[in-house]
Amino acid sequence: MPCDVLLRRPEETFENIDEYISHLEERMLTIHQWARERLDFSSEKMEYRYNVKTFKEGEMVWLHNPQQEK
């Protein structure tokens, strides 16, 4: 199948379909957990970057107002 070409077939051999499904579920849960951790890390990183660029009261800023250009 195309997904086997992309993801490679499992190198383990399984006695029956139930064993394969159990192994697949474990892999999917591990991948899901890893993806969740990466999303949390990215979210924290984006929040930090946003907060670093937050302006303080009284700071000079450049204001762009496209409606005034018309």
C-alpha cells in the first residue's frame, strides 16, 4: 500500500491481527503524545515571543492606519 511505502512496513511479525492492532494502537498513542508535547512547546514559545514584543505604557509606536490612505 502507498502508506507502507511512505511509513515502511513494521519490521516485527505478528501472530494475528489482534496483536498487530494492539501494537498499532500503542504506536499511534505514542505519536499522539509526542505531537501534543510539541504543540504545547510551540504554544509556549509563541506566547513568550508575543509577550516579549508587548509594548509598555508610554512607549512610542508606529501606527499604520490604512483607512487614512483613501
